[in-house]
Amino acid sequence: MNRQSYDLVVVGGGPAGLAAAQEAYDQGVEEVLIIERDFELGGILQQCIHNGFGLHHFKEELTGPEYAQRFIESVGSRGIDVKLNTMVLEVSPDKKIYAINSEEGMLEIEAGAIILAMGCRERTRGAIAIPGSRPAGVITAGAAQRYINMEGYLPGKKVVILGSGDIGLIMARRMHLEGAEVEAVLELMPFSGGLTRNIVQCLDDFDIPLRLSQTVTEIHGQERLEAITVSQVDENLKPIAGTEYKIECDTLLLSVGLIPENEISDEAGIRLNPRTGGPIVNEGRETNIEGVFACGNVLHVHDLVDYVTEESKIAGKTASEYLNNKIEKREDEIELIAGDNLSYIVPQKITTKVKGRKRVDLYMRGKRPMKNAKVIILDGDKEIFTKKERFIKPAEMISLALPEKVIDKVTSKKVEVKIVGEVE
């Protein structure tokens, strides 16, 4: 077995891993390794050729490959080691990584600290159990994006998209621009799962209909998809009998959610949050295993890559502090509980009495569209912090800067974060 050692190993070479590695290096960690299973760095950004990236972080509008390239060049200029085409098989609790590639064979890499940045994957047809036959032409929106943007193939000519998340909306526009006929975007929920700008730019601008509270209830075709049956759903998201209608199509793109890639994390003994699907972390993005951190879409699914970069820099900085013995032991922590109208909150824990810290940034998502809302933090029955939000949309992450002086006043081991407002 090929044995190696590094101060810091970053698992994943997408936007999260690149930003975390760069930040750790800039904070004084010299021996940094990025392990990436693909043949190139950049992750999912390499197939996202549309613009809209970088407005927060770089203050300019970039395409996905352009955003990725800036970090790839930055990592290269720092001399950070990279292993491409390398699959991580296991991460052990004592911070050993077992990986394999065709050039070096089986690797055992001992790390002083580890940052998990494996990203996420798409939910497939099997995850949502659509009845019917199994013809060609039923694929995920991300797979279709790769076929078109990187491989040069058009997956179909008459398309329906199930799910109005951002990738589904973007692919509706992409398929239209490539000459396909996009019949409709269907959404199970009574509201869209994508950003408002994507609804306008990808659907409204091209007269592509968005049909809310509807879903696919049957797939037709043998060798190739021929049609789908669509039904309206009730308030419990169950199909309503008698509302069925058929759409002829040769392609069904699924944009029905993303799942953080945490099989390795789970096997390592890292505790996962059932709401996010990612690890439970403190404000430094450290998991329950000391010296193992997580960031990006492996932690929770983000709406903007700029937020991935911000979070990953936190993980990189904290990993550096850990390696330099600058982190105090987590003797006292506050647990954050996602309450009414809140899907989740990250971090789930805050270490108390941290010297020099001015604030902790919290990230969360609402469960439903609301207006004239407030994010409220409760210490028992006492309201200790409030932030007003004009609109709450599940597709858009909410950020909240919690001042240190508020954290110092908390008396409970658990505090509740909830949203109140008018449901739209």
C-alpha cells in the first residue's frame, strides 16, 4: 500500500474544496492535498455554462467554468497538491483516508485534519417512485446538462421537466435554445423551488409554462418514452382522481431535489442531520469528530455558489486553527433547533465563550413562501434576537449575523429559531 501524509486533506475538488484548500493554505497550512474523483477540478461548475455566478464573491457576473477557473488557477499558483481520477473509499475516525487511482494504486493517506467537500447528487426516478414502464428518455436534469454542455448530445426533442428547482428551470431554457420543444415545467408544490430570477429568465422569457401543484403519475412507452400522465395534487400532495391528462413527449427531465454525498461521512461515524442530509457541525464547520470539517453541498444544498465559497473559507480557516492548536476544546455548546416554518439551520451548534469572535453567521431555509416575516431566536421563552424579512422563499437561503453579545447572554443549552409572518 502507498502510504502518504499531509497536514490537511480536502476530499472533493469542486468549488467548496477549492475555496477551503485555498483559505487553509493562506492561513499557514503548507501541506495541503485535494482529492478529486473526476478528471479535472471544478466540480459541477464545469457543466454550468450559463452566467450568474460570482456576483457576491467577485462582484461580477461569470459563467460556471469561469468561476471555477479562478480558483483552479489560485490553487495551482499556491502549489497545493492535487490528485485527480482518485476515488476515496473510506475516511476513518482517526483521520486516515483510503483512496485508489490507476497511477499510484491503493493509497493510505494520514491527515492532520480533513475537510469533506464531496458535493451532492440528484434524486432519481427511483427515489420518487413514478409508476409505469422503463423506457429511455427519463433522466435527471443534471445528466442532461452534462450531455448538452460537455458531451455535445441533445437528449430529446419534445421535453417535459418535473421539478422547478434551479437546475430544472435552467435546463428548460437550455433545451429550448438547442431547438427542443419544452412542453411544460411541472411542480408538485404550490410554489416554485427555484430562484425568482431563473423563473423570469428561463421560463417567462421563452413562454414556457410552469404548472404548480401537478406531478407525473405514469410513464408510457417501451423502447423510448412516448408520453406521461400528469395529475393535479391536493394540499397533502396526493394525486386528485379525475384530474389526469396526457402529454406526448420523448424526454422527461427530473429536477426533484439534491442529496448530499455523505456515505463516507456516515461510515466514519460522523453524525448527520436528517433535515439537511449533511453532517451536524458547529460554527467552524467542524463535525463531531475533532479535526474533521464539512462545507458546501455535502453539508447542505446551497442556492448560490458564492455562499458555498463563503462557507468553505470558514472551514478552511478553522482547519488551520485546529492544526495550529488555536481552537479551544468544545466544553460548552449551544444547540440550535429549527422551529416553526423553518426547514433547517446551519450550523446546528455554537461553541460558547470564544475569544475575539464578534459574531456567528447562521444560514437557514424557510418551509413556505411568506411575507412581512421575522426570524426569531428564543432562549427558552425569552426572545433574544429578531431579524425582519420582507419575503421568505424556500428557494432562497436566509442569512443572519448573530452578535457575540447575544450568544453570551444565552442561558439554555438549546435555543429555538423560528419564522413568523404572513403565509403567501
